Amino acid sequence: MKFNKNDKVIVVNTGDVWENKKGIILGDFDKKEITEETEDFLVKIYFNDDKTVMQTFNKNNLELDANIVVESLNESKKIDKDDFIHNYVYLKDLDDNIIPSWFFVDKIAAAENIESVEVINAAIKFGYKLFQIVQNHFKRAIVAEPNCKIKTLSDECAEYILGSAVVTELKVKEIK
């Protein structure tokens, strides 16, 4: 089966902690374009209590989640068709509760095959929040769902970069 970016999937046949977790395909695992030959995919997995993890899975360990696909098609009618950020920052947990989420600007840019500045400008246009995370030499821009809290980002980013970091909200205007 060919998977596409933003397909909603269920992890299968792993026999471990990932079994039956739901997620969304972000792209080819090494940031190349998804093709018929793509074997491994980068997937954003949803855990309970607003936690997400990015993990690579082989296509043999993924199945389309038919329930979420139908729901997403109905939901997509409500959002602007040019809003490519939506699927990265609006997630649903296993109980279909919408949870605040975030994503690194550069990762969205790579997945969408565009420049980071285009992601930032789209975030501004569609009303998303922008944050910066800094720890020692690690410095990244983050786009988040408009209701996402700094505390959520601080907690989740600490897990991601294995330590505490400074998270600040960015107030920027369109970049030319």
C-alpha cells in the first residue's frame, strides 16, 4: 500500500509499546519525497495527555486508519485549503479529543519542501503561535496551535532535548 504525507495511520505488528498507537505520516524517514519505493516513514504518534513522539516505522507496520480518514475529510471542509500547518498542530488523542500541539518550523518546511520563512509567514497568516526554544547550542523555532501554552512546550521540549530549555513566544510580522 502506498502511504501519503498526512495520512492517518495505526501502528501494527510491532508487539511492543507502539502497537495500536495512532499517528500521522509526516514524510519519508530521511526527508526525501514519498514515492512508490518508500519503505520507512516518519510518523507523529499520539499518546494520551497531549503527548506526541516522532518515530520511524516501516510500511509493513502501518495501516490506514479508516475512521480518522473519513473524519479528517469532513473536518478539512472547515479549514482554509491553503492551511498546510493545520495537520501538524491539531491532533486528536485516542478518545478523539483535540489536543494542543506544536511542531518545529524547519521540520514542517522539510516535509512540505518549502523554506522555513514560508512556514513562519503561513503561521502568522492563519493565526498560529510561534515560539523559540533555546538550550545551549540548540535553538529552534516552533509553530503551535493558537491555544498551546508555554508550559506544555517547556515540558514536551524538555523531553525532546533531554533537559530544560528556555521557551519564549515570538511576536513577529510577516517576513519578506
